[in-house]
Amino acid sequence: MICTCDNCRFTYKRIGSYKYCPDCGSSRIREATAREKKEYMDYRKEFYPKQQLA
Ligand SMILES: [Zn+2]
């Protein structure tokens, strides 16, 4: 599940039952929108072009 923090807008892949933003520690996280997921994937591709996206 890809999540976005409503506090700092950090988007990340949630693993397990991670309930807090890894960037700012806020619990105001929600599932990312389609647009945010796409941005996350584009960002990953830029930095890890040779890795397979899960
Ligand atoms: Zn945050």
C-alpha cells in the first residue's frame, strides 16, 4: 500500500502496520491518491532505474 502523509506530503510504501509517517512522525497518514502513486513511481524510476518496481 502506498501512503501519503497529510502533514508533510511525504509519500512512501507502507510495510506491515506502520502507522506513522517515517519522515515527520505524524499519524495523519492516508492511502495515496492515483496521482500521488504515479508521482511516487516516477520518483522511484528516476533514482532507481535498474530496480524492478514491486
Ligand atoms: Zn509526514
